[in-house]
Amino acid sequence: MARTVDKERRAELARRALEVLRARGIGRTTMSELAEALGVKRPTLYFYFRDLTGLLHAAIEDVYRGWLAHVTARVSGISHPVEALGELARATVEYNRGRRDLVILLFQLWAAGDSDPEELFARSRAVSDPLRAELVARLRAGIEKKLVARCDPERIVELTLVVLDGALVHEVTRGTPGAPAIEELWERVLAPLVIEKPTTRPSRRRTSP
């Protein structure tokens, strides 16, 4: 009977393995040396990660799970769809703050392995697409309820994600904080779409003379 993969154990080993590779260097560490540094037998390491590509996939999945939990917690309590979209962008920048070294290490791990880029992109979409669809649906519902100014929900969400991706790339490649770009997006594009709920006033009855 095949062993069942313990996902939590796999994620924990992946995090520890990245720390070892960060300290020793990816090109200078064999799987045997990695197993020894982690205090596990080599067959155990190969069970969880067949090679560096397997380790890369596990590490990226762990990052995505953490990101999804972080942004979901931040967005779920926000009722207005435009404000939720803006908060998703802010929360994502916040989640990635201080992870520049990790991103660079993952790129190095990618280059050292034989991972198919399309497979990695597909894994990314599997995590982000449901959230994207939810944001589009919330904007569309907000337009119907007159909470959101008329717009193309698909394009607004796409624009937000494009600006967000660019801000994150600049944080890694140029060391430029991403938050200011997100706030500019909020002030110039997203905030103008917010329509406040009209205040319902009680009707006054006319009294007979």
C-alpha cells in the first residue's frame, strides 16, 4: 500500500530545506547532504521531494497557501467589493514584504531544476483564479446594488492584478516599495468607483389642515 504524503510535514521540510540551501548554496548542496542537514534519511527526503524541482513545487505551494490565508483573512470582513479589492492588493504587498531573499532563492531553485514553467504557472492560477473570480463577481453584484459605479469588473480586477504584479516585481528587482503604487491605484482608479449607500430617511406624513 502506497504511503500517504503528510502535507504539513512536507511543507515543514520544504521550509527547513530552503534555509539550508540559502546558507550553503543550491549548486553546492547534494540531496544526500541536504538530507543529513535536515536530520532525515535520504529515502525519506526522496519520498517527499524526488529532486530539487519537487522541493521547488512544495516551497511554492507553501508560499501560496500562506498568501491565500493572509489575504482571505484581510478581505473576508470587508463588505464593499471595491474596498475588498484594494485591501487584497495591500495585503499581498504586506505579505511579500521581507521575502525578497526567498523569492530570489526560489528563482535560483527554478533555474537549477528541470521544472516546466507552464506547470508552475498552472499551479499559480489554480490558487489565484478562484479568488479572482470571486472579486469579479462581487464587483458585478456591487454594480447591481448601486454600491459600485458602472465599470467592467473583469478589466478592473485585471488592472489591479497587473499593477500588483508590477509592484511586487519592482520590490524584488529594484528594491522599490510596492505600497505607494497600490495607493496610487486606489486613489486614481478604485476609490472613484465607490458609491456610498444612500441614507434612507423616514417619510414625513402631511397632517390634515
